[in-house]
Amino acid sequence: MKKAVVLVTVLVLSAGMVKGDSFDAIGSAFGTLSTAQVVGQGKGSLGMGVGAADMNSFFGFFAYGMSPSTEGRLKLGVADESNVDAKVTFGLDFHYQMMDADVTRQDPLDLAVGGFMEYVDFDGLSVFQIGADLIGSHPFDLSNNTTLTPYGRFNVRLERYKVEVNVLGQKVSSSESELKFGLSLGTGWDMTPNFGLFGEFQFDGNDGLFVGLRYRVL
């Protein structure tokens, strides 16, 4: 009887995750909060942000320039899904800047390509996502010696969901992977060479407004 109950539970979980009734996209808890311009070799920036979206979040990040055209970023935060206690989430990303409108002004825009991953676990539902993205931006120097940089990010990612429940003392789980897409549109405002503000709208399943700041520490 116990085995029968466990089997039925597995079948119900699996049935709820078939294509017709699959999960909606979870999306990013961190947003983008970055232009396509990398920080520079040996330089580093600390930042923090808040997401007022389908999944509210508060987070921090550290970006480090591994070469003149590459940057890695470590992200850690707290995500709060509806009817679920807030949980820690983390992410990593890497970007290579292909075009630079700042240096020669011959390139029409800054353009960076890269990859990323994120993970969060909500009381029986864990989500791991890995993907690639493209960020484009263009700086505009203002008369008050600040710089305004509109940017956009497109990403494609694989989201893997795992549902786990306890049935008669046994853990029963089911998993599914889905291909998802996302778009972010925002603006960065560099008030000084070392301090900037960001604001953006994200559309990737975790739709909403993200705002943040960054400060160069290296």
C-alpha cells in the first residue's frame, strides 16, 4: 500500500510537469544592472540592488575584470516568492566585451556576450538555470560631466525545476527542464567615474522593476 501511494504521488508530480501544464518561467532574481562596458583588468566593483517583481529580491554583487575585455560577477541575495519564506539565491556570470564605443568612438555601441547561472530553492521547489546572453549599450556624455548609458539585454537559458515532497516518510521528487527567453531594458547613470546608479524593467517570467548601484573598490 505504501509503495502504491508513493507511485501515485510520483505520477501526479510528473503529470503536472508535462508540456501542457509546465511551469511558468522563474526568471532572474538579480536582473542585469549592468551595461555592456566591463570594469577593466584588475579592477573591481561592489554593488547592491532590489527587485520589485513577481519574485521580490534584495542582493549584492562583486564584479572583477580578469582582462581588459572580460569580467566575472558573483551575486548573492534573498528572494521572496509568494506564500513561501524568503530564501538565499546565488548566481555567477561572465562577459566578454566585443565592441567598445568609449575607446575609439568608431564602434556604434558597446556589445558584450557571455554566460550565466543562478540557483534558488523554495521549500521543495528548486530551480537551477544556465544560459547565455547579449548586452548592448551606448554612453551619452552629459553637460554636467556625468554619463547616461541606455542598455538592453537578451538571454536564452535552460531552467531546470525539481519538486520534492515527503510521502509517508519517503522523499518523492520529479524534475523538468525548459528553454526560456528574457529581455531587460534599462539605463545606467555614472555620476562619477567610481559611482553609478541603475534602473531597468525585466521581462523574463520574473517581470518587474530592478534598481541598484555600484561603487568601484579596486
